Amino acid sequence: MIFIAEVKTKSPFGFESQYSFDDLFDIAKHHGDWVSVHTDPRWGGSFENIQKARAETSKPILAKGFHITDHHIATCLGYGADYVLVVGRIPAKEYLLNTIVEPITFEQFVLFSRQNIPYMLWNQRNVLTGNRKEETFSEAREYYDKWLGQGSFIKRKSDINPTADSFIVGENLVEFVKQYP
């Protein structure tokens, strides 16, 4: 199971970290199997943060954001990302091996699960409202037997579904790694 340590300084839903990008990145690069860096300014991100992260780690980097066009994917890869999170859509075929698709709704998840998508993320948080979704990771796993990551509301290892191929910890990164040094 891959631990994706997310460098998240803020969110549009009221979260603001007391730690800087550099502090969180230092934690992420030492504790995560992968490092996730936001590109969306609403989450304290930028494309330049990918380049900064790439200069400081050889670990895989996930560029996290909505990335509404394939041009955004190309930009992230050009800045040094290994993978790019794409929310609410399926990218062009040539990008599928470098993207993790995050459906917005469960209905969209079921629809996407019937496509030939190698990597998907079930985010327990609705990325449009910030609220917790009703459907669980276990329900998502029933529809998709390929690589499936788990995101949001992870504070301790017991919050991670054992069938997840990866999990992302962002808002709770500092507290999470203190529990499991």
C-alpha cells in the first residue's frame, strides 16, 4: 500500500495549516512513499511547487488539482510530476498511465469504473462542497478491481481500508506521521 503524503497548506473549506509549504514538504519527502503537491491556488498550490518538489526528491510526485484540460496534465508532467490527479473527467488515452482519475460523484465513479482507466481515487470528501460523501471506499471497491486510492478523513491507520492500493493524507499529515514515525 502506497502512502501518498500530501503537502496541503490550505483548502477552500476553511482548513489552513500552521505549517509552511517547506515544513510540510520536508515531512512528506521523509515519510511518504510518494509526495503530493497541489497545483490549485485554492489549496495553496502552483505548478512551480511541482518543480520545487522535483528538485528536492526522487520519490514519485503526484500533482493534485482539478486539471480540467489535458494541457494541464502536460504542464504538470513538464514541471516534473510523475502522476497527475484529474477530477471529474477521463483524460486522453495517451495520459492514462500518468493520471489518477477522481470521479466527483458515486454515479460518475460507477460510470468511470466501466472504462479502461488504470488508476482511480475514491475521495471521501466531496471536492465541490467539502462535505463527507455518503458512499464509502468499500462501496467504491465493489465496482472497481484495479488500482484504487483512498483520500480524505484519514487521521490514523485504522481509517485506511485494507483493500486500498494507496492512501493520501493531507490535512492530518503532521499528526499522522507523529503516530507512526
